[in-house]
Amino acid sequence: MQQGTITLDHITKIEGNAGLNVTVVDGKVTDLKFMISDYRRFYTTVVKGKPAVTAPSFLSRICGTCSVSHLFCSIEAVEKSQGIQVTDQTMTLRRLAYDALLIRDHALHLYFFSLPDVLDIDSILDISDDPDDLGYQLLYDSFAIKQLGTDLSNTIIGAAIHAPLPTVGGFLRLPDPTKFPALIDRLEAIRPAVIRGIKCFFNWKAELIRNSDYLALRNPDRYDYLVGEVINTEGKRVPEEQFHNFLKSVVIPYSQAEGYVFSDSKEDYLVGSLARINLNRDQLLPRTKADLGEYLSFFPSNNVYDNNLAQAIEILQAVDEAIDILKTIQIQPETPIKKDPVAGIGVGVIEAPRGILYHLAETDNTGTIINYDVIVPTAQNQINTENDLKKFFNENLHKTKEQLQHEAEVIIRAYDPCMSCATNFLKINWHEK
């Protein structure tokens, strides 16, 4: 593509809007700006002056699709600010609820947003109505997988979106264990469909290789989204409460979102499922690994499209962990742990579906929020996404504008950016000289 203009006012199969300005001089990209707009939504301001125990329900509204991530991360931050240590049963139920989130949220992205890219169609509405067609089978698999994640969430935390039962110190109401056997049966029955989806994304040959740094939470004892240290590709380990100190905020003048680099590194980094599988695949459950040997064998991967495959693998991990928990947990009566309010600072760091999520809660001696901060995965991935797009455009300017536009969208979709919690997306303006 030597000259001309492309403008994308909106990209489908993603949450919201943003922009991309590309300047081409003599057939070479000389400037590319990935711009995130409408970033500030002031949730961290809203909670100031409110009792800390009420903050998580506000912060869960940051995102509709993965509100459980913000809910649990905020709860962790508040609990740490107040010195509250929850029971093992509470942590196990939170992990079970998180498995439900991963099943539902990953299925939404993979089957409704990315599967059309794999099948080379515009949307799921174009999938064949022939029951023998792979796309047809995968689409109906997705309905069952997503519904199961929703039903598991409803059972454990009261709802899949803005769950009412988790609270600071525990749960307002414990789940009914008589519902567990039916859920176990459904989880066992869904495994072949999940593996079918993994095979589909494994066979997708899209490729964009770039040697990014990867960051993920690592628990030495398990594949975990809620507890651990932040590690990177080179093995640096950072305790959760120090994570913010090792992030360097980068002002991006053309974007309303900060970018980030890790510690004193001058390089970008990537968070999300690909980072987690690259760094923690040894911690996957034995049953999960036994069924996925060939699909795991080429990780670690530097292909950004393999973030989709990594998400598909995490669905199976979540299914298998949920089965184990439901079979073994013995629900004991308990009420949320409460303490007299104190002044304190608490940091919550968990793995949202799209990567590391950071909440900081600071309270005065009445337990009132006086400062709050949130760093979302999409903002952390902004610089890495931009650099991937630079590489892509520089290597593919021989293609038509229509091809470049479509493939840029596919790259961005592979990141599964949560624009509902961070921004809106996507408009491209071309500038050629």
C-alpha cells in the first residue's frame, strides 16, 4: 500500500472504540499511534469517602464482562488494608467462582469474537447451519460452555455479573452443596467440547512473532489467579504489594491511558493468558496436561495469536479445577470475618482473564477510603499492542488497505482487550507523504 487513506470508525467483535493513526513515507511506516480514548471513568474517585467494605461493589462496575475480577481484587485490597485473613473455605470458593468466570469470559471472546477470524467469516451469523459443519458444532459448543460458566457463577456467588454474595471477609451466603452433583456431571460432559475448541485454535495458522517480555502471577503450589508473586520471562519476582513500584508509567501524549514498562526495562511487556501459559504451564492440573500434550508442547510461544489458544487451554484447566473442588469441598457454616476499622494500605493483585489487575485501597482510622488506584490489563498491554502493529504494518505494506485493516483488527482481537473497563476502540487514520 503506497498511498491512500483508511478510516475505521468502529471495529466489530470487541468492546468499544479507540484509534490508530498510521503515517507511511516512501512505502515505509514512519509513525504509528495506538490511541486509547474515554479511558477515565472516575470509579476510583467515586469510592473516596465511602466505607471500605462498600468499595468492592462499586469497583465491580468497572467492567461488565469480568466484574468478578474487579470485585475480588478490590476485596483483597480492602482486606489487606484492614488486616483481615479469610478462611481456607472462602479462598476455595473464590477459586471456584473464578473458574466459572474463566469458563464464561474466555468462551465469550473465543467463540463470539475470534472464531469468525479462524473460520474466515465476518461474524457468527455467517456460520453454516449444517450440523456436520465444524463452525456449527463449535458455535453450539460455545452456548453450552458459556451457560455452564454462568450457572456455576450463579450457584457459588449469586450472579455472573456484579455478584452479590462475595464480601470483605467471606460470603454473605454460602452456596447450596446439593446443587454440586449436577454441576459436576455437566462439567464432565463439557470437556470434549472444550478440547474440540482447543484443537480448532491450535490448528489456526495465523502468526505474528515478536519477542515480548511476559508478566504473570505465579503461585509455586498451583495454577492460580488469586495468590502469588509477579514474575517475568527473565525470572524476576515481585511480591504483590510491591508490584506498582516495579511498574514504570509511560506518558502517551496521544492517548488517555498510561502505558507501562516493567522496572528499569526499556521494553514493553505482555499480560494475559499467553503470558500465564508461557510462565505457568507446569502448574496445570495433571488431568488437563494429560489431554493436552501436543497442544502444550510448543509453549512458550512468541506468537500473539496463541493468546487465543492459551485461553482455550485455560477453559479446560478451569473445568478440571472446578470438578476437583466440587467433589472435595465440605461446606461448613461461617460468617464473614470482621474487625474494627483501622488506617491502612492494602494491595490486591490478581489475574483478570486479560492479565494482571492491580487495586490499591488506602483507609483512614474509621475504615473510610481516602485513596484508591486501579491498573487494568489493557493499559498494560497498550505499548506491546502498538509495537506489534508497527511490526505488522512494516512487514505487510504490499497488501491492500482492506487486508491491512482486517488483519490489524484480528491482531487487536487476539489480545482480547477489555475496552469496557479501559476504553473504547477502533478508528484508523492514515497519513501518507
